[in-house]
Amino acid sequence: MLSKNTRIFSIYALLGIVLLSACETDLKEVDRIAAIQAEEPVDISLGVTVVYSDSALVKAQMTAPEMRHYNVEEPYYEFQKGVTIVFYDENSVETQRITSDYAIQKEKEELIEFRDNVIITRADGAVIKTEELIHDQKENTFYNNVPVTAFFKDGDNLRGDYFTSNGDFTDVYIDNMTALHYLQPGQGPAFR
């Protein structure tokens, strides 16, 4: 016959085995549920090129190494590895390009947000650099809420707190702007 201490030990050991096996099953169930919740309704495309045209004229071309389309209540496209959009005029000549290290297009809001190392390059040689650029597709306007720097072909440059622009960057407003302008000989004031 087993001693009282041996019986108590056996009962505790049996209880421990039951609890441990129950915990293992529960942990596996928790992991399974977490895996289901981690799955996102997303379509991933690699090496993407999208051409935007109107009346058989190419208006813009977007390229990205990866595009993610999230099929959620408020669907959106995400470009985690960067994006480049090239805009063309009616003669298929490049007028400007936008590049950024990250972008997101919110379908319902009709907004595209470019972030991180955003560079706008115009055909006339002007370059605008910022860390954020938002395109309102309904209004066809661009704006941002962070500092911006612009460099021009003639060597001039300017800085500002934020800017707004029409869709083709021909009417740009920069708030709290400071500029550096190089004067050519004879352009400056004469001191006598």
C-alpha cells in the first residue's frame, strides 16, 4: 500500500499533468486564433507599372517595386517600397515626376499621400524636396504640412514651412518662404 505522502504526491503530479496538457491545448488555440487575425485581406503585386490615359492619350505612368491593395472597409493601396509617377503632356513629353520612399492611396477619400524623401522634378529643371506630399484627386491639388525646399536651374533656391499647388505645379504657394537668389553682375544695387 502507498504511503499518505506518496498518494498526495501522485495526486499533485496527476493534477499537474492534466493542467499542463490543458494549457498546451489552450496555447495552441490562442496561436491559431492569432494567426487568423493576423491574416489581412491584401493583394500584393510585384514590379507594378500602371498607365493612366484619357481619350487614348497617356497622362501618367506609375511604377513601383511592390503594390499592396487592402480589401477592407475603407480600401487603400500601399507602396511600402516606394513609387515613381511620371506625368506627360498632350505630346507625350514628360512634364514632371514624383518619387517617394513610401505612398498610400486612400480610395474613398480620393487622397494620395507620398512620404519620406519626396522629390518632385519638373521638366524645366526645378526640383522640390519634402518629406510629405498629399494629392487631393477630387480637386487635383497638391499640398503638404511640413518644410519644403525648392531648387531651380539658375541656382536659386528657397525654403518654406509648407506649400499648396495646382495639379501641374504651375501655381505654387509656399508659406513663410525664404529664398537665396544669385545676382548677376549689374543686377544689384549700386553703392556710391
